Amino acid sequence: MSLVAAIYGGNEIPHWAPWDGATMIVPQRGFAWIDVVDDQGNEIGRLQRAFGLHELAVEDSMSLSQLAKVELYEDHVFVVAKAAELGASEIEYTDVSIFLSDKRIITVCRTETAFGHRLRNRIDKIAGRNVKGPEYVVHEVLDLIVDDYFPIVQMLADEVLLMENRLLDDSLDRCEIARIFQLRREAVHFKNVLTRMSDVCNKLASLDIPCVSHDAKPYFRDVLDHLARIDAMSDGLIDVIRTALEASSLLEEQRQSAITRQLAAWAAILAVPAAITGFFGMNFIDMPVKLASWGSAGVLGMMAAICGFLYWRFRRLGWLQPVSSKSARRRPGSGFYQMGGHR
């Protein structure tokens, strides 16, 4: 789809220009950055023939989904990173493949994305710094990817907290429960991506890897520190989602228990007149009610008194209170950001 290149070093300001396959003249203290958007594999094939990229690395770069990793070959290093952005209903991932050598770095994406545009715009930022080698471009790629992780965690946390507030007022419907389960799956998958990305940055920051200078290692440690913060936030997010599911189950059981108590209380109240009228409705020769003119009124008064006493008693016990969780208030300090996240 597109294949552009920029050359660092010398007197010319780096800028993107189409690469025609010819050998690029790189200054002695410079390097070339080639960015590729290739969904068919044609462009990466040209690069493989031009620069001798390892066939296994090329095959991985054309895969639809790869785990983040670092692989070493004879004359270059192959890195796979996972860019992420929050889509309409789920986290969407983009594999960014990086081929790093002494004088060259190649970044490959399968499809054109907003991340690719932001990545190419980083050329101005890098041009303004004293960049000594292509490994600093690797840092810029990883730094941009990790920076995009923060809003993802925050937006997921905001959605969970909205459901948490909704949960305190009313029961969650089936769609909302399904959404919570989906958020939990997304958070767990995102946690796995963070683990793999941390492993990549840790290797680049601590191991003796060709093409990565000692001066560049602190930059990768900085990205690793950001990943550690996001990892702590994701742990808090998973805990909040788990708590929301448990709270939903507990509150639903509480509401069902309250309804059961209401039904039992009304059944007890209505059982009194049913029992008394059933007794006097039997076929007696001498009906006790007929022995006095006030018999019927007395029986009715007795039923009303007993029913009234039972109603007062059940009301006092809280069995006849309306089923509502409006009285439940969110305690200060609860929620995702107080459990380890940062706004």
C-alpha cells in the first residue's frame, strides 16, 4: 500500500519520501527509517530482497496476530509490539513489526491506522533531538504505544464505575451483565499484552542486544516504568470488575430476599381472616356468632385487630419496606482510581 523512507544525519532535515527500491545513501553518523503499510506482503517482499531480512521474521510481520517479542538474527533484531486503541465495543490491537540494524530501522503495519499517522508524525520530534542511532526510533515507537495504553484503561474504568453507580440504584439487565463479562475478558487479555510488552522492554533495557547502545537503555527503562504503572492500573480494573459482578449477585439476592419476606408477611396477615372465616363458615348447628347481636362485629374487629398487629409487627421488623437500594450510598475511597489507578 505505501512504503516511505526518511534519512537521519547530514545537513538535510529528515522527511518522508517514497522509496523506489534503490540503495539509500546514509551519512556516516546517520541512519534510515523506512515505514511500511502492507496488507498483501508485496512491499515487505521488496525490503526482504533489498536488505536480506530473515524469512521467519518476514513471515511473522505478515501474520494477522503475533505476540509481542524480541528475536535476534545475524545482522538485525526483530521486535513485535502491540498497539491498542479502544473501538466501539472492544479493544482493537495492531501489530507493529520492527526490523532494527546498525544503519536502518523498518517499521511495518498490516493496515493503515491512526497509530501509523501519529507514528510518522514523530519524525519531527526525533529530528529535534540528538538522536544517535536507529534504536532511539524503537524507543519512540514503544513510547507512543504505551502512551496510548493509559486512556484505554481509564475509559474502561469509567465505564465500569458508571455500571457500579447504576448497580446501586437498580438491578443490571442481561445486556449490562454481558457487558461486564466482556469487559473482564478485555481486561484480562489486555493484562496479557502488558506482560508481553514488559518482557520486550525489559530485554531491550537490560540485555546486551546488538544494535542497541548502552546510552539508549535508560529510554527503554523509562517505557518499562510506564508499563509498570499501567499494569497496576489494569490490576485495579480487574478487581473492580470482579467486585461489580459479586456486588450485582449479592444485591440481587438481597432484593429477592426482601421480596420473599414481603410475600411471607402478607401471607401471614391474610391467613388470619382466612382461618377465622373458614372456622365460622363450617356447618355448625349453633353458630357462636349468632349467640349475640354483636357477634359478627366482634369477629370482624378481632380479625382487624390481629391483622393490624401483624402488619405493625412486620413493618417494625422491616419486612414490609419497599424493595429499593436507594439508601445504599457509595463509600468514600471506593472505586478504581482509589484502588491503585491514577487519573
